Amino acid sequence: MSTTTDIVQDLCEHPLLVSPDTDGCAVSTSPATGETLGAVRLQSKAEYEAAVQAAQRVQKHWRMFPAPKRGELVRRMGNAFREQEEPLGRLVTMEMGKILPEGIGEVVECIDIADFAVGLSRQLYGLTMPSERPLHRMYEQWHPLGTVGIITAFNFPVAVWAWNAMLSAVCGNAQIWKPSLATPLTAIAMTNIARRVMQEQDLFTPAEGDPADLFGLVIGTDDEVGETMIADRRLPLISATGSCRMGRHVGTQVAKRLGRSLLELGGNNAIIVTESADVDLVVRGTLFGAVGTAGQRCTTTRRLICHEQVVDAVTAGLVKAYGQVPIGDPLESSTLVGPLIDQRSVDTMRAAIEAAVDQGCEVLCGGVDGIDQFAGEPGHFVTPTIIKVPAGQVPPITREETFAPVLYVFTYSSFDEAVELQNDVDQGLSSAVFTDSVRMAERFLSHGGSDCGIANVNIGTSGAEIGGAFGGEKDTGGGRESGSDAWKAYMRRQTCTINWGDDLPLAQGIEFG
């Protein structure tokens, strides 16, 4: 089995890697052990400028390269990721802290989206529309945008970049990636593989520029690189994943220059449990949704809205299940919950629990004591926590997204009340209902039901598949990534009209001259 040192040396060779004691670097630290995995020199505005210029230089030729051939190179890229599936997954686990099956699963998601993009490269369809003018043909076509900026968060350091980069690449764009400073080694490893594929291939040989520069990486601070990127008119699209606060800033700055932003922001996701629900299914679905990735998914289940007839049975089942969840080293096969990313996240979870208690809620398991039990140990471990909300109340803390394994349990009596409670938050990402009633399921999915971008029946809020467009409404940002027609975000639409007659009729029957 490869050691930490072996994996970093094999996957992360890069000029930016420096000695950990060097000033001006991002130090990659295991959130499970506190071990320093490596340090990466932070890049400057000048280096960002060089990366953009290099990307633009080669993108001019990439956009003219046939889309199916672009797909062939993305197919090779997916195969290269497939060859490194296990070590890449281990690197994600070491650097981010999610358990190994989730780390490997994230790499599988990257491979899957590459496969999806290969098929997409032959399906960048436009519509043909009938013209009201005789002897005219009207249709639409899609063109590459140019160079796309991608800003990613720590919690999915592989998949979110791949959602954007693989689709954007087959659409004919170059990409500049600014990853989280908490996971720079994973970003280097992924970029190394993508660039190596482009350097070793012989299909795309542009007249100028290096094909590898289609996949640019700039590791820098928000002030030095992030602000420069979002203000850069040469990047027609900024795809940004992070907090709602961050998204508001990115969206505002990009809008000032009339650019496009694709925002994937926070989620305060809820599961509604009706009186006819299968309680065992609810417990299993909620357990992964609320506890998986230590609550550090934007789709994590944060609120459980239970009918008064089943709330006691559901909470009893969850408390029992939570008590059996192994917490510890995410590389161990028995572990189900790894650490939070850093101490600030631990402190935020503690503050949320204390606020909930102050606002009249009851801790059913975990709580502050579940945080204190790990005091003095290496790593940022916490105990997943369930908090029961007094009937008829909505404490302010429950409207906030705490990026940690904290689950608030509400009680309701009517289904309309449950839907209103679910929708009455600023975010609108993922939602679910557990029910054996077809009527309630359809009501949940109707125009008057869930207001979220994702709505599930009898599965949890977490674990979306790549085939569907991923994203949410309201403060979640409105962006859509991954499947369905999300590819259109990376292209510009052009409506074309061709007159093949010998007259010049005007639209709407207008006579002129």
C-alpha cells in the first residue's frame, strides 16, 4: 500500500511544491492527524496573467478543433484518472478528511463525468426554427465561450472541478482553476494528469501554444488571485462553488462587467417524513445524508421535518444509529465519520449547538460533550449531533447552514405546514420526502411543493447522480452543473437566418421603401 509520502511524490510533482517552512505558501495539513502533507508556494497576479495568456493562446485553436475529437482527448483523460483511481482517492481522504470510500467515490464521479462529456461532444445540438419569411432558413448554433474561470471549495476537490472542466473542454473552452487553499495537492495531482494527457497526445497540434495550457492552475489567495479572476473581462464565465456569502460577492463583481457566473452555494436541506413513511428507510437515508462527509456537503441533510405520529420512532432510530457510527481515521475501513476540515469548523459547530440550546432546543445525542471528548487528540473530530426543536418554533440558528454534522428535528401536523417549513429558508438546493402516499409525493414535486433545485422521493438529500443537472435556487445561486443541458452554460448561443431566395422580405410583414 502506498504511503502518504509515496502518493504525494507520485501525483503531486510540481515546481510550486516548496519546503513547509517557506513563507508565502499554502500548507496542506491532514485534518485527521495534523500531519503536514506538503506546502505549495502561492502564486502572484503576474503568474495568473501568464496562465490566462497561455490559455487564450491555445484556446483560439482548440475552439476550431472538431468537438468529437475534443471528446476523444477527454476520453483519454478519463482513462488516465481511472488508472489512478485508488491513489487519487487516498489523496482526497488524506487532504480533505472524508472517508476512503467517499474519496475514491469522488474520483469515480470525475471519471463518470469525463465519460458523459465524451458522449456530449457529439450532442452539442442547436434547434432549427421555421421562418415566417419565404425562402429563409433559421437555426441556432452554439459556440465556445473562450476561457472559463473555475473556483472550487475544499469539500469536493476533484468532482466539482471535473464537472466544470470536462464539459467546458468538449465545448471548446480553456479553463483556469483556482482551488481551495485547504486542498492544493489534490488540485496539483488532477491538473498534472490532465496536462500530461494533453502533452502526450498527437491529435491536437495547434499552430501556437501548448495544448496542456487548456487546463491552467493558479493557486493563490482570494485577494491576490481570486479578486483578479472575477474582475477579468477575458473570462466570460466564472463558475464558483462555496458559501452564500462568497457567492454574493462573486456574482456581484462578475455582473459589474456583464459577465456570466455559475454559482453553486450553500444548502439548508430538509427531509419531510410523512405518517406513512417507512421508518427504517428514513433512518438509513437520513444517516448518510446528515452524517456523510462529516456534514460537509452542500447537500447534507440539516433539517428533518417529521409528522407528529412518527417523530418519536424516527428520532429513537436515529439516536441508536448515531451511537453506532465509528468516528476516526478516515483511511480505516471501519470508519464512517472522519474529521472536519479545520479547527474553525469545530468552533462553528460548537457555537451552533450552544445557540440552539439557548434558543430552547434539546440535544438528543452528540452536542458540546461530543466535541469535548476529542479534546487534546490530533485532528478535528466531532460527534454527529441531533437537536430536537420545540413544536411550533423555528429557532434562528436552524435557518443557518452550519457546515458540520448537526441535524435539527422538527415536528408538524399537516403536510402543507411541512412544505412551508422546508421552503422557509434562504437556500434552495436539495430536498426530499419519505412517504408511501403517491398523492403526497406528487404534491411535493408539484409547483406548490419543494422550491429546491433537487427534489427526491424516498431517498435522502445527498448523493446526486451526474446525469441530472446539479444546483439550486434562491441563495444557492441558481447555477446548474454536470448533466442534462448544463453544458449550455459553457457556450454562447447564436441565432442564424439564411435567405436563399432572390427577394428581401422583412419580418412581421413590414414594408420599407
